[in-house]
Amino acid sequence: MPYDDETAFFRDELDVDILMHREAHFSGSFSAMLDYYKKGGKGVQGHFPLGRIQDLARYEESTECNLAPILLSGPEMEKLGRVKEAYDQLRELFESTQDRKSLRLIGDLILAEETEPAKEMQEIIKQGKAIVPLLIETLRQQTLYDPLFPGYGLSPMLIAKCLAEIGDKRAIIFLFEQLGHSSEGEEDEILSALKVLGKPACDFLLHVVSGKPINADNEQAALALISFKEAKVSKKALSLLSSSETWDHPVFVSYLLLACEALPEEMRVSFQELKNMPKAKAFTQDIEVYCQEWGWDSLD
């Protein structure tokens, strides 16, 4: 296959990823994969150019060869074997267990082709606390986080959202851990799920946001707390902003300032005085915006 020398390695890696995806989800058929990608299904990988998939399909057709055994290594073929086993196990799961209904519902959720399978999620949520242990156990299955396995790596987030709707606080830690590893769209979903969990999630986040030393966990907790818009959240944010150590972490500061929206009126003078913190110059405008929203005069 002709490659440009400067991009050979990248294209080799991309081609391997495309082939792995084809073998895992489309039974080795580029035709089925292209039909799926043109329709924009749940499992579409955004970093796979449609043109490249078409190039590989044409090459296989013109040479009458299967690229998978040529480009894929032994360990990669072994992984594909495990993927097939996972699909087979999902299909056979319901025949070998006493708890057929709950497992069938989870299996339906994993295999659903909709990005947001509302029907399957609602069926799980209707089971309430009874299905929670199975949902938690499913979240521990590491293969579900891999886009090559059933569910395209999206199932854990769907399950966590079901847990949030059921109101099980065991979803909190999982959701929080995913914040630092999610896309922008997924991040919004995680923040919404945490908000749905209410007080237990808020209390957990308040504990994390106060941790020392300040690190990425503090920042993620502060980001999540913004949506709660409660006085206790704003009070904690102001308290943290009163420490000079906090201002060494600009991202943390920006989130904490946003979390101050629900400050009681008697504490707003202290918020205004944050402009006097040694490293607050870059945030003066942000502080002023809130003061103006509260109907206060400019900081000047």
C-alpha cells in the first residue's frame, strides 16, 4: 500500500485501529462498517476518516486479500477473540442465570445502538434499588471501558446515569473519577448526573474540594460544585479563596469564583475584598461581574 514517508507510522497505526474496529463490531466487513458510519451510529469513532476506511475497502477489493491477518499482530488477534467471546457471553447470559430479567435489561442497555437509549435506561431505573448490585458489578468489568468491546466503551457512563437517577450514592465516586477523562459533551452529562444525586454528591464534593495539597481533584470538585448553586457551596468557595495558597492555582480559582454565585448578602463584602489578594489582578473583572450582578458599584 503506498504511503507518504512522513506519515507512514501514523497511517499504519490508524489502519490497525480501523481494522480492529471492523473486526470487533462488523464481522470483518468494510461494507457493513461503511453503511454504519454513513448513518452515524453510536459506535462511530470520530478519529477514523471515512475516506481512509473507503481506501482500505477498495484496496482489499482490488487485491482480493484480507488486511486483518496481514496488519494485525498476534496479541491484537487474541484481543479480538476476547471481544467475540464477550459478544457471545452477552447473547448467552440470560439462559444461564436465575436473575434473568435484570441481566437482560443491562445487556439490552449495553447492546443498544442509540447514543442515549432512553427506553433501555428507563427500564433499568424502574427496577430501583433491586438492580443496583448488578449495576455496580457491571461497572467493575474493565472491558466495558474499551471501545472495541460491546457497548463501544460508552456503557459505564450510561450505567452511572441510571444509578444517579435511582439515587444510589455509589455512583458518585465513579462519576467524579470520570470527570478528568471525559470529552466536553460527556463532562456535561457527568455534572448533570452529580447534580441529580443531590446532597450526598454535594457533601462528597465539598470534602474533596477542601483536600490538601491542591491538585486536579480539587479543580474537578470545584467545577462540579458550580451547578449546585447553594449557600453552603458558595461559603466554602469563599473560604478557600481567602487562602493565598489557593491563588497559586488559577484554574481552581476560576471555578471557585463561579461557585460563589449563591453567597449570602452579608458575605458579599468579603467576596468583593478578594480583589486585594496578592495574585487577584487577573481575576478582578470576574469579581466585578458578580458585584455588578448583585447591584453593587464598580470596584474602581
